[in-house]
Amino acid sequence: MVERNADDWTPDSWKSKPVSQQIKYGDPQALQQVVAKLCQLPPLVSSSEVDTLREHIASAQRGERFIVQGGDCAESFSDCNADAISKKVRSLLSLSLLISQKTQKPITRVGRIAGQYAKPRSALTETQGETTLTSYRGDLVNHVHFSESARAPDPARMLEGYSYASLTLNYIRSLLESELDQLFNLEQEVSSLKNLASKKELHNSLRNFQDALNIFHQFNGKQTAHKNLTEFYTSHEALHLHYEQALTRKASNGRWYNLSTHFPWVGMRTVQSESAHLEYLRGIANPIAIKVGPTVNPQDLVELCQWLNPNNEAGRLTLIQRFGHKAIANTLPAMIEAIQKANIKVLWSCDPMHGNTELSANGFKTRDFEHVLSELQQAFDIHSKYDSFLGAIHLEMTGEAVMECVGSSYSIEPKELGEAYTSLVDPRLNLSQAFELIDSLELDSIKNLSHEQKSSSNS
């Protein structure tokens, strides 16, 4: 990793670096016009909100808080409507209460929302029959419909993405001012899952949660939600660097912030040494995250962390581990030990989804619930064994009535995947599965460990 100073960085210095997952536009002039327009538009979030989230992440690094990050694999512009946004917010808020009960810690909620419009792809082209076209790269880039005109990258879609993100954020903010009986109410989601398949069983944790909510609302009437229950932040993968650069602004404190989101991250396909995406991330003041998989060398990870966070600032850097249930036990311990030996401050987050993706016999991407649960449980156990904190989880989940991940008490069979599969790219847990995942964790021995026992690994 080449040594670089913060004063070498500018919002567009990424252009001097290799860009993986590059989006090729046919009209460079149109691209520049769109970027210039985006530069003039108001930011979507504030630097003070970003700084508050950074403080929460620092608290989670010390084992005093837990971060839950969740939402769609890829947002679509068509999901910018009151019903879809409400389901996403209600689902994450409600699940966070169960996570707080399990971990015995206050929760910070971060949605994969209001900007998760661009996706990396393992194959940059897609072939159907004898026709090969550009892969669908998310609504920020092109359209999912398989035609030459729909799949052509269109820079004007960045302006659409900005508008939809702004509308989504505005609605979320108004929604969070609702009363408790509106925010914490899963009747619609529960009913939809029941109606989807009459022979399916909702997990008892979801049924019990809804029953408890009904009793609470019945006896307490309408109440305004406390801020601690409704604090909500946004995140997305910082993949489309023209878009990210255009919404990067200098705050009054002299630091540069990506104000398209609170919490940008980069995925496995763009975490390469000296990559354009890492060059961009290193200069912004937001808390940032990188995904870490089984091919990453522990010493390389140490050097990368030191490069992205040279002052070892608390709350700055999150490592989202995604190994797969078979690989985590052999790869995670060495990474934990390397980070501890270098005394680097990071928040460890577990993404138990992406390392467990498989293709079903009938051609659908899916994930086995038992594999997802296995990786998440192993993650908690391994961090505990090595006197480290697992302080966050990262889930692809939805409040929609879907059948995309197989298994669980909802008993989704591979042959059923085509019946209720609406994800644009990767499979998500439905709400019954998400609740079952958290409820099934065995954390008693972990949450009872004192802060003093582990503080040395996060000091």
C-alpha cells in the first residue's frame, strides 16, 4: 500500500486510480452535464448526522452498543412509494427491538435505503438466447428489462436516483415522527406472509412480538416514539463514483463529507489495493466500511486499515466480514489477531448472507437459512473466544411477503422459489426468517462478559 497524505486527496482523485466495475457511458459529455447538475443540488443528509453516527459506531467498537444494518439487496426506483418505504422502516425498527433484547445493548439502525441503486456484478454482460447485453447494474445505471435500449447505461438516471433518494429520505423523516402504534405495527407484514402460503408457519418470535405490540398499544394508547426508538441512518454501497463525488461537500469544519448517505461502504469486488473506490473512501469524513472475505490476507488487511484510518480514529472504520459458514472458522481468527496485534480500532460486522449464496436447481439465486444462522452464530462465538466484539450485523431482508431464501420454520423449498421472488439481484430473508435468525442465536455467555474483560482489544 502506497503511503499517501490526506492533503493529496480531492473528491475526484479517484480518477487517477484503476476503476473496477467501471460503468461505460456512450456519451461522456452527457455524463459531465449530469455530474455538474448533481454538484449544484442540495445534500441529502447533514454532516452533523454523519458525525453522530460515527459516535455511535465508536460506542459499538467499545462493546457499548450494537449496530443493525439491513434492507434490500438493490433498491428500485419503483419502490419509492409510501407502502414500500413504510414496510422497510417498520421491519428494521421492529427487528432492532429483538436484537436489543438479545444483545442487552442499545441499538443503532442503519438502512440499506435511499441510495442502494447501484450494484456490482460478477459478470458485466448477460446472455439470453443468442443476445448478449450489459448486465443490470442497478436503477442508478440502467434498467432491469432485457433490451438493448434498457440496458444501455444512461447518466440521466443519476438525477432520477437523487430525486428518489431525496423523496425516500423525506418520507422516512416524516414517518419517524409517527406515533408508536404506527411505527411498531407489523400486522400488514404478518398478514401478507400468512396469505402467501396458508400452510407455512411464522416463527413464534414474530408471532409473539406482534401479540406483545397489540397488547402494549391496547393498554397504552397513542404515544409519541422516543428518539432512541426511531433514530435511523442510511447507507449504500459507494459503487458509482461519479455520483458519490458529485454529492461530496466540504463542511464548515473543513472536512469533506459524502452527503448522499450517512454510511458508505465498498464490497469485495472493489476492495483492491490502490483502487479508485478505496482512494475515494480514504478522504471523506463519514464512517466507512469495507467488506472482507476469505481471500484477504490478514497483514494486507492491517495495512489497508492503517491507510484508510491513519490516525486510528474511533468510529471511522467498519470491517464487514462475509466468509460463508464453511470458511469462517478457518479465516476469521487470524484476521482478529492481526487487527488486535496492530491495535487498530475497527467495528466488526457480520454479513452472513453473501458468503452463503448458491444457485438452486431451478436457476434461482438463494441462501439456505441454516447456513446463514451458522455463520452468524460462529461469528459471535469466535469474537468472544478471541476477546473481540462483534458489534454489528448486515442483513439483506425485506418486509415483503417473499420466498427467496430456503429453509427456516417457514419451510421454503427450492421448488417454491419462483412463486414469490421479487428481488432484483440477490435473495433476502423475509420477516419471519429475520426474526427467527435473531431469536435462534445463543448469546447468553457472550453478553454476560464484562466490558473490562474486553476493553483491551478496543482501546
